[in-house]
Amino acid sequence: MPDLLIDNLHIHFDGVIALDDVSLTVKSGEIFSLIGPNGSGKSTLFNCINGFNRPRKGAIRFGGINLLRKKTHEIPLLGIARTFQNLQNVPYMTVLDNVLLGAHLRISKRDTVKRWLSRKQRVAEEALALEIMDLLGIANFERKYLLGQPFGIRKLVEIARALVSRPKLILLDEPAAGMNDQETIEIAKIITEIRNELGITVLVVEHDMRLVMRISDRICVLDSGKVITIGKPDEVKQHPEVVKVFLGEGTDA
Amino acid sequence: MKGRYEDEKLFWIPVLIAAVFLLPFLLKGMTNSYRYYLYVLNIAGIYMILTVGLDLLSGYTGLISLGHAAFFAIGAYLSAILVDQGGLPFELSLIIAPLLTGLFGLVIGFPALRLEGMYLGLATMGFGFIVKRMIIALRQWTQGSNGLQVSSPHIFGFTFRNDWDNYFLIYTGVVLTVVIARRMVRSKLGRAFMAIRDSERAAEAVGIRLAKYKMISFFISGVFAGFAGVLFAHTSHFISTDHFDILLSVYFIIMILVGGVGSIYGAVLGALFIVLLDNLAIPLFKDWLQTFITVEAGDIQSLIFGLIMFLFIIFQPTGLYGLWLKVRIYWKLFPFNPRKRFS
């Protein structure tokens, strides 16, 4: 599996510098966390990888391909899936269909035509999603409309949608935001499972420091678009500037 | 692996289809004026085909169209011209004219890639006006505003002569349309449409090409509208530009609103409801009102349609189909039916 190389990425919006010469490498098979205060450019970095934002300078390489040259809808084709901080799912579709949406590129035209004619193909298509839904523990919700499902479930549906495309790299944008302690523990378990059992590289933006410290292999701290430090959780925790800008004084997370 | 379709009650679908085709016999046995009822049902059937297509575009993909009467007109005129002046067999025209109408859908789909909401509504409305003027201008083929006589449908040696015959032709079309549309919306295609409607970002992030799928939606919608147009031209035997007014486009929107936006059965129910109301209920109401004041049929129609749309948007935004779903849940849970569920 390829590494994700981010090289001197620079982007600004009308004078606000969102990312200032950011360089980092996410190694294959790693759980890599991005942390930083609000407005430090974490989500912007995701949006650059994903093609929603177009940086002026720099490069993002994944398996030798510069992602900045690709259109947004071509990114998943390279094996990069993402979730959103503000849930982006389809309320008037069942949970199962929402997950299957992620399998868009895995279902060929021929399969779709076959599906119109044969029930077997329909069941086969659903099996793609149910496999992942079992892993996340939401298989019981398959037939329910997403509308009216609790926030925790919708969050998991979002992750399942990204996973069902069988990505090589998954970008999780604040997976634990708005979750209670119990659900956060669940999320931590899921993220480790994604890496250990499915072998997917994970890049995660998160504010919950306990979660980040527990699951990450390496952490990158961003502040005002600049990389402050990159390192193992313990090293990052000790870094004086990190303590100052982000963790605050007296926090022993 | 257990699948969602295992426990779906497919039993009712053949029953429903059989009921549709037995209805004319029932009507014939019950009343002498059955021919009029069949005529009304035929109109409803043609509109059902169109509204299903419109629902795929506006309900599922979220692209509003106020110009669907134009696609309807294109389908009707194309088939009339191809069959009567070009000598094309009706069977072929039934396939070719809708496909050509779909291509017109692609033409109007291009600006749609850059327009949203109200602006798209206005653009498609403009398209409606252009088509109407073009039909009048192409006098050589269309007879301008005089209207055009059209031959009867003729399939493999059988000629559909009256409303009785037409009923079977049209409702075969309706059944086909509904089945095809249902299959589409439950497949990858339908999921892509709904994702575009609810979250363009999510759609792009899973690899859906927005432009491509919006164009496909316009094409399919155009094909259905064209198909409805072909049936309309040949079963009503006379078409003129007066039929394809902007008001008709608005009525199509009312139909899908009343039926329930974003559901195929809803579109069918909406078309049926509005056409029955227009042809059966409104004349009665007008006669009753006539005993007090002088009124024109058109005034009453606009008044009632406006009122119905208003009431549905406020009290029943999920439409008739949503109402049916509620009733079904109510009876399923019957002894335990906390009223709160339905507030």
C-alpha cells in the first residue's frame, strides 16, 4: 500500500493563510492523527487531499500520483475515502442504501443492469454493505430510514460508507465529535479494527485528546496552518509549544 | 446472507397489475358512461408516465423543471411527424421519439449543471416557451397553431381505435414505466441521484460525477416525458400548442407535490388524484357553485389546484404516498396505536 506524501502545501483564502508550507508523510498501515485548535487548517488539509480545495503550491502524492491534478470524483478511484465532520448522508434513504452509496465505484454498469433483472444480484450487492455493517455493529438498522436514527448511528453510517469502497487510505474528520464516552470508546475500537483487520491506513482529525493519544501511531500538531511538530503520542505530549498552543496548561491528557 | 428483498411483499404487485387491467371490465359492468371514465383514466395514465419521469428529475435528483410540458410536446410532435409524414411504423416511433426527446433533455441539462433551484426553474420555463414558439414557427411540419391531426396507434397489425383499446396500450406503458423507474431508483443510479439531491459533497467524495449523473437524470426524464407525449399524440388524435402550456408544466409539479416528492408511487397517485379531481370533481363543484354565482371552469380549476397545493405543502408535505404509509403503519400496530406517532 502506498504512503501519502504531502509536500510544501500552501493555500490561502483571501489573505487568510489556511495552510502554510505543510509537509508530512503518512506511512502505509499507520493511524495518523492531525490535531490543532479550531481554524488551524486540519479540515482544509482534508479538503485538499479530497479535491474540494485547490492549493496554489505544493503537491500531494499517493502511490506516485499527484492528487492535485485529479478531479474530486477521481480521488476515490485511487483508494482514498473520507467522512465529513458535518454529516453528509441521505436522510430519505435506508441505512443500507446509504452505506451502498459508498460502493458506487465497485458496482459496474453490467452489475447494475443485471441487478434490474435478477434478485440474486440484488442480494449480492447488499452483501457488500452488510459485511462492513456487521463490523461496525449497525447491521440491525439496515432497513431503517436514516432520518430519525440517532446521531451515533449516523456517524457510523458515514464511516461505513467510506469503508465499503475498500479504500487504501481513509480520512476521518472528527469521528468522535458529539459522541458520549461510551460511543467514543466504541469509535476507538473501530478505528483500530479498521487498521488491524482491514489493513487500511487511517488519517484522522480529532479534538478528543484521550482518543487521539490512545489510538495514534503518530500525531501531527497544526497551528494557524503551520506544522508545529510530528511525532509519537508521548513525544508530542511533552513538546513545550504543543502544551502552550493546544493542550493548555495543567492538562494531563 | 439475508437480503432486504427476501421479506418484501412482492405478492401484491401482480395483484395490483391484474386489477389495473380488470378495471375497464368492471367499469363497463357498472355504468353506461364507462367510456368517459376510461377517457379520463387514459389522460391520468399518460400523465403518470410523465410525472414518474419528472419525479426522477425533480424528486430524486433535486433538479426542478418547470418546462416538462415542452418535453411532452416534443415527444408528441416528433412522433406525429415521424409516423404521419415520415412513414415510420408506430412501433418504432414508440422507441425512437422518446429517445430523441431524451436528447433534448440533454440539451437543457447543460445549463442545469451551473444553475440551481429557482434559476433552474426559470431556465427550464424559458425552454418551455422556446419550444412552443418553435413548434409554431416550423409550420411546414407542425401546421403552426392550427394543430395537427394524428393517426391512431397501430402495433403489429392491431389498431387501437377507441378509449377502450387505448386504455390497455397506455396502462401497459404505465406498468412498464413504474417497474423500470422502481428498479432504477433502487440501484446505483437512484442512490447517486439521491446523493446529489441531499449532499453534492458526499456524492463527489464517493466518486459520483455530478455532471454525468445530472445529465443522465435529464435524459431519463426526457425519455419518459417523450414516451408520454407519443401516447398522448396518437391516442387523442389531435395536438396543438394550446395543450402544452406553461400551466401544464405547473400542473405536473403540483401532481408530484400532491403525490409525494421523491417516490414513484407518489407520482402515480398524484397524477391520478389531480386528473380525477379536474375531470370528475371540479365539474360537479362548478355546477353547484353556478346556482349562486356565474363562474368559468378555468377559474375554479386554478383556485382548487392552488388551494390543494397550499394545503398539501402545509399539512401533508410527504404527499398522498406518505399518507398511505402512515395509514399502513397505523393498521399494522392496530390495537397499540399511540396517536402521538401521527402528529
